[in-house]
Amino acid sequence: MQLILTGILSLFTFLGLGFTEEDHHHHHVAPNGGILIPLGDHSGNIELLFQPETGKVRIWLLDGCAENYIRSAQKEIQLVVRRQEVTLGVTGAVDDRVIRLPLAAIGNRLTGETVGNTSEFGAVIDSLKGVKKFTGFFDKVEFRGFEFVKVPVQWDEQAN
């Protein structure tokens, strides 16, 4: 059976009906309107939704195609950010602050998710209110039996 399928795919490719290199470079859309941050080589994604006017940060763990939510046993995920802000009244002075932000696991009655078995994490961080951009990393993310450490993140209001 496998030999037949291989033959059919080879025939389609030969006739120009097969998959092209472009098929491997597809675009994923964040389901909650945030930005996608890849985990590993297409293993999964973190969706980051940040609201600078309120300081609200939400993340969701998603599969490699950003279509399905993936639950984690973590009770919190640390987001370490370096925010840049221009000091008012001082020309060109930039204040870099490193802030550790614990994002707590969030349960959801509709999906049956609970703390310790959820795909959603979040917090309201007063020190991020009004921030226009930040860079940093997720300290440790447990995902499908793997541990990803120092997952880089970059958020810019103008780009989002």
C-alpha cells in the first residue's frame, strides 16, 4: 500500500501536480489576536496578547499550526522582560529595566481547564502600563513533555 501511495505522489510531482517548496512555508494566525512565538522547530507556539493601556498580559500554548490549545501542568510561567522607556525631560536618556513577571495559570469552566492543566496564563502588570515595546524571554515552558528555556520574545506596539 505504501509503495502505491509513493508511486502516486511521484507521478503527481512529475506531472507538476505535487507539492512545491512553497507548501512548506505557510503562515499561522494567532487565534486570540496576539503574536505567535515559536517553540522549537515547529513543535508549538506561544501566543502573546499584551494590552499596554491596562498592563494585561495573556499567553496561550498552541500546537505547531496554532490551531489547537495545548495544556500544561505548570502553575505559572515566568516572563522576564527588559523594557525601554525614554526618561522624560532628559534628551536621549534610556532607562532599561529588567522585570520578572509571573504569569499565573488560568482555569476555564467552558473548556474544563484548571490550574495545573491549562493552556492559558496571564496577569495584570501595573509596571507595564503604557510600555510601547519590550524584549525578553519566557524563563521555562513545559510543553508536551519537553522543557523550553529562555524562549525569546519581542513586542512592539507599532509592529502589532
